[in-house]
Amino acid sequence: MSAIQLPAGFDDRALARAAVFAAGAGAARDRMAAVAGGPVPIRALDLVDFARVEFPARTCILDPWLSSGDISMVFGPRGSGKTNLLLALALAIATGGSFGPWRATRPHKVAFLDGEMAGSSMQERLLMHLGDVEPDPGYFRIFSPDLLPRGVSLPDLSTLEGQEAVDPTIDGAEVVIVDNLSSWCRSGIENEGESWLSTQQWLSTLRRRGTSVVLVHHSGKSGQQRGTSRREDALDVVIELRRPADYDPRQGCRFEVVFSKARHLSGEQARSLSMQMTTSLDGRASWTWSTLEASTFEKVADCAREGLTQGEIAAELGVNKSTVSRHLRAAREAGLLEDRA
């Protein structure tokens, strides 16, 4: 962006104000507050002037759903596989690789903030997910509570003090993963929207820096993310991990990925997925995935081959009868099932 031309004699306060209104830069806004000794006044621009402002462009990090400055959330039941999913995603982002149908545009620096797992357990998880390509030094930093000195508590990101304590750890990161909210945000009442405001302000500050944040959270008894729904207001993407209707605990880490909010996505970009992680004899994790539509189709066809009726298939898979009927018709047309006599 071209330099701002100011008349001779402008002082630092005028320079800071011009930088704020010309570029919307968070750093300039902070500088002006320091010079003026108080908060920056709020000012709107004329439509034409606003159209000329060169705001920092959003750049894609993990195609198609994660871009610079995005604030996202992944939530699901306890034990559904959230940490495994986020570790696999983080490694793909840090190495410029891919995970499932999503691909990183290049290696991006990641800071992974774990809040509850034992350090040794996190080491085991990382070894499971490390592939043939490892992140370059500085591209994947991880924090564990076990790194804290004895007697020192985990910072509380609901407070200004906690946010300031964490800032050096995430400095320079392009993506920050917070696993999970219950561990890192402990002040206030979870179901009250007002208790979320301090954390939301912190997230907004990171957004202005161009830092992407992925929050990991638990679902409540209702199946939605636990606590106040106000959290979702400022989020760009919300991903829900659901237990499949036919889930068997012996299957381990298996879930459905559903985009319950996708501000910048449309059509196939926001398609729901079925994912499963398996572990080989040498302890390495591998993932399989398909679109949820394709997964349901295969299950309906399998059930039909076993002799289940349409109603029994619907009850078995937790889908409506019209969905079963549509998949049965498609399976017969594809020659996967015998036509009715």
C-alpha cells in the first residue's frame, strides 16, 4: 500500500489517526491510543472513502474453510475424537499437506494450546499422527500444562491477565488451536453471554492481526455446543462432530463432520463428511473419509443386501424413510441391488 501523504507539521497523533482510518490497522490503532492517552474515537467513513481503504486481504490457509483471521470452532461429545482431528489438521497445516478433502496452501506456523492432556499422552498422540513429512522447526509449537512450573496454574483466557500470559506463546503463529474452551476459559458462568465478552474481545484482536483461531469445545446434553450460544455470533465456521446413528464404541474414533455455520462457504465446500481413524500395528494413525451422502448410500445398500426392510433400514441408520427410498432407487439403477420383481 502506498505511503500516506500528510502536510508538513503533522504530529504523531495525526499520523496515527490517518493510519487507522486509511488502513484499519490494529497496530496503528494501538499506537494512537498510547499517544492520545485514551481510547481511539470511533469514526465512520463515507462510502467512496471506505471503498478505497486497502484492508488486509483474507488468504486461504486450509482450502476451503480456514483463512487468515478466521475464528472457528470444532465441538462434539466427549471422546468423539476432537483432539485427534485437530492434531491431524494442525500437522497438515504446518507441513503444507492435506487432510481428508482439505489441503493447506503452503506450510503455515501453528501454535497448539493443549489444556488438559498429560504431556506424555500428547507425545503419544503426536507420534501417532506424524507422517513421512515433519514440520520445519518453528512451524508447529505445542503447549502442555505439564510444561508449567509446579504450583503455577494454567492461564485463564477469560481474563486480560491470562491473555497477556499466553501472547508470547502464540506470537508469530498464523493459526492458534485452543484445546479446549473448558480448560482455557474458566471465569464467569458458562451459560451467560456476558461472561464470554472478554474472550470475544481477545479473539477480535487476534483476527485484526490476521491470526486464525480454532476453538475446541464440548457439546452439551442438547447436542449443541455447551454454554452460551453467543459464542457463535462472531465465528466464521462452526464444525460439529456427531456420533453416527450406527456407531459402535469398538469402532473407536469415528464421527460425522457437519458444518453448522459456514460464513464464507457454499455448495460442495460445506458438504458433510464421514471420517474414521484407525491405528496400525506400529501405532501409526490413518484416516478414511467420504461424503456423508456417499457413506449413507453405502450403508443403505448393505442393509438392503442383508434383507432389512425400508423401515428397518431407516431405524437402523437414524434417517428418514424418504432418504432410504432415494438411496435404494439409486442402488438399483447402479446395478448394486436386484430390481424388485
